[in-house]
Amino acid sequence: NSSDMDNVLSFVKQHHAAANPKYYGVAKGKNVIIIHLESFQQFLIDDKVDGQEVTPFLNSLYHSKNTLAFSNFFHQVGQGKTSDAENMLETGVYGLPQGSVFSSLGSDNTFQGAPAILNQTAGYSSAVFHGNIGTFWNRNNVYKNLGYQYFFDSSYFDTSQGTTLEYGLKDKLLFAESTKYLEQLQQPFYAKFITVTNHYPFPLTKTDSTFPNVGTSDSAINGYFQTAHYLDQAVHEFFNYLKASGLYDNSIIILYGDHYGLSNSENTTLAPLLGKDPDTWTNFDNAQLQRVPYMIHMKGLKGGIQNQYGGEIDALPTLMHLLGIDDSNYIHFGTDLLSKQHDQVVAFRNNNFVTPKYTVLGDTVYDNATGKAITPDKMTQATLDKDQKKVDKELSLSDTVNNKNLLRFYTPAGFKPVNPSDYNYQDGYQ
Ligand code: GP9
Ligand code: MN
């Protein structure tokens, strides 16, 4: 109803962060290429095992002067995992406290997704490339509501014996086989590649990964390093293609990790590999491991490592501003990471949160500098109470948007509601 929507609008307006003039529009008109790094955690970046880098190519991107590389960027997914990450990155709205918004509401709800916004405001075409079946996470329906023109799922690729693992086509093959479709997309395009090989239980044969076995007692951990190394090579090969084809010169490339690959129960076994003592491992350490990569790379971009705190909910406002598209009329719960007014309180889906100074998990407050649980002084407690209130409000407003399908009552100025029946993913290019 209208008062729900009024509450959402007033929060979003108040919370909006103005674009940073230094970055606004620097990628105007560029192709947008999104590379989804499945289950990829930030600790892999620059990590070495026996002197060997796990992900040398991604490390080189992370340190490139043309990359805005975020060091304190957290995933914010719930049970919807990959689909929650996709939802946040493309709609600026959170997933649900339980289940997946894609699966439970994605067929019927109204969305104002990035593909539709970019098409309507800047003439972008759009496509997703993913080597799994289109029905997984209900993508075949949701993508139509997001305004995706094309969805190349496993039916478009050679999935004969040996080319796939549990979740679909191996990443190197996905990138290689996608280029023939990508080349036909009208530019500028918005194209997303969803990788799968670095997914639990991280199965990969010796022929596919040359990375040494890290030798823990947990085969998932051992596999994780090997599949991450393979994913790194896959992305490297794709970059080589982008450069050779010339697409690199007129594209902005975004890479992000969707969520953790190793769960809290595995972290104490992982700890020694990170130089940590498993006996003093706490929930603070678990929370710190929820960092994932977020990298924005473009030829000529003024990059550098960015230490501000943020999360997946902040990605869309950031990207829209880089493309020179005003996002102030859209229902986005995050804020531009590059804005001076960027909000650095990062909400987890369970209402815990992280700030640059503190990690708040239920009733326990940890000091980020020491990793120790503290009893905050009065002033700090007052600030944290305010932060908690905002986190609770933000998540609950987002839940109302999803659960009550509020966007059907609100169409931003200059935006036309998406008509999902405009799209048919069976026929490829029409
Ligand atoms: C498969 C996939 C995996 O299509 O994207 O999703 P996840 O299990 O990581 O949520
Ligand atoms: Mn995933």
C-alpha cells in the first residue's frame, strides 16, 4: 500500500549518496562486462601457498593502476546465495531473510533491474552467459523481469562428456564458447558471465588444475585452492580474448565474488593456511572472512586500492554513477562506494553488521583493530545502537519491497515497467 512505499521512498531519498564528480560518467557509453567469481573470497587475493600465488591474474588486476579494487567489500547474501548476490548487484535491493527472492518471488514481482535501466536510459543491449540449466534459481523467469534480452544457458553450449561438473560447463569452456555470441551483441552491451567451477565441493581433476594440493584434512579446502586457481586462469584467458578482439578498449569490467566458498565450520581447518591459530579462532574471524572481491577495471580508469567498507548492495549505485546515470529516483538500498557520503555500515542478512571500526554480531561487539570482544563506552554504544537501528530498518524496508511487491506501485521518472513477454530465451538471436 501507499504508506509502505512512502516509508521506502523517504528512507531511500534520505540515504542517497551524491555521485563523486571525479568518477561520475567516466565509463559513459562503455560496454559493461560483469564477471561473477563463484564462491570467491577475498583472502585468496595475494595469498601464496609454498611461495606460489593462488590467483596470479586476479592479483595483477587487483594491483593494476586501472582497477578500483575494494579491500573491505563484504558479501551480504542469505540462503539465496548466488541468486541473492545477483539480485543485489542488479536491483539494489536485498535478498530475503529466508529462501531466495529469485525462486520465491522472482517470477511475478516487478523489478527495476540494471539491464532494463541501462537499455532505457543509454541504449544498452544485455545478455547473461551461464553454463548451467536456465531453470536453476528460476533464472529463466527472473531474467525476463530484469529486462535481460538474451540468456545463454547450458542449452547453448557443448555440454558433452567431460565438459561439465556438478553445476555446469567448466569456466574456461564457458568463456571460450561465449565469445561467438558476445561478438554479435549490439554495443554498448551489458553482459554477465556466471562461473561455476569454483563451487563446493570444488571437484577438479589434475588435468584441469596445476595448483598443488594444500594438504589439509578437508578435501573441500584442498579443492578450493585448486578450483580458484583454475578460475583465475579462465578469467585470464577471457581477458586475453577481450584484448585481442578490441572489446577491452571500450569496456568497463566488473569482477565480484558472490559469497563464501568455505563455511564457518571449515574455517578452523583453514586458519593455519592464513597464518592464524585455530584455537583462538572466533566468530569475529568468521565475519572477516566474508570479504569478497569487488574490482572495477577499465583502460584509463584512475584506480587504486580502496579501503572504504561496503558490500554487494552498493554495487549498482556505484556502477550507475560511473556510467553517468542518475540513480536518485531508483529504490536502491546501498550507496555509491566512491561517494564522499557513502554509508560504511555493512549489513549482513541476519542483521549483524560491520563498520570500519567494529564488528557487531548479535550482542557482541568486536573491535576490528584487535579482534577482541569489548564493552563499548557510552558514546560508542550510542553510535552502534544507531547503526543497528538503521540496519534493521533498511533490511525490513527491503523485505517489504519484496514481500509486498511494492515496485509495481512505483515507477521511477524516465523508466518504463519491463514486459517479460518481450523476451524469449529459447531462440537465441532473433
Ligand atoms: C548454479 C549456481 C550456483 O547455477 O549459480 O549457485 P549457488 O549454489 O552458489 O547459490
Ligand atoms: Mn554462488
